[in-house]
Amino acid sequence: MEADELLVLVAGGDQKAFEELYGLVSGPVFGLVRRVVRDPAQSEEVAQEVLLELWRSAGRYDPARGSALAWVLTLAHRRAVDRVRSARAAGERELRMARRANGPAFDHVAEEVEAGLEREWVRRCLDRLTALQRQSVTLAYYDGYTYREVAERLSLPLGTVKTRMRDGLTRLRECLGGAV
């Protein structure tokens, strides 16, 4: 008998037909599941679930919509994809929980102290610039002006401002020693 005929008999509760259908579809079901799931033990489990579902839901098969083998393989593919998604979600969930449990608690006080120390270090380095360089850098980086706006504000040529900025930033980089 063909798988289509056997599946109709299985829908009626025919155990002998199920044995024959099992022999026909178990290999393709396992092969498909194995390609999707990859883990041999998990693949066996999913294939078993699919074949059990086949026994329980054979009545839902509609021969007008396609072959029995296609319907069974669709069941297998869906179940295999569900297993992969479930395993991935569980792994991600475990990873998030492990990060929360093992990660150091965020220390706000230490962060504030460190930020304060960095600000003080930058202030000391700014004090080492010439007054003209410090004025240009401060207007551009702390007050948010563009180089052109700094030039207009100081009534200087744009090239002069760019030179002061370049020299000032070079001196800051040397003073900070690559810390920023």
C-alpha cells in the first residue's frame, strides 16, 4: 500500500497500517529532523515525537492538499524547527541569567570617583596649554562651537583657529598620554 492509503487507515485507528506507515516514513522523518536539529540524540527524540503525533493526528490529514509523505515531513520539519528555537531560547536565557549572577555589580560610587579623577586630569592638561589654545579648545569642545564659529567669536581668521586647535589638541594628547 501507498503512504496515502495507509495514513487514511491509521486515521481510523488501524495499528497494522501504522506499522507499515512507520516503516515507510521513519527513515525520511529521521533524516530531515537530523539535518535540522543536528544532535543525534535530540533528533531521535524529535523523530519519535513526530511519529507519535502522526498516530494521534492522522485524522487531520487531507489527501486533497498533498501527499501523505509531504504532510508527515511537514510535521517533522515544524517539530524540528521548534526544538531548535526552543534550545536556542533556553541557551540565551541561561546565558543572560549567568551574566546577571556572575557579573560584578555596577559600582556607581567608583564610577563617579573615576570620572571625577579623569575630569581633574583633563583640567590639569588644559592648564598647560597657552591661553589662546585653551580658549579655542574650550569654545569648540566644551561650548560646542564649530571652528568657523570660534573664529567669528574671537575675531580671528579660520586658519589661525585651526592651527591653535591642532597645536592645543596635540599638547593635550601628549599630556594625557593616550589615556583618553
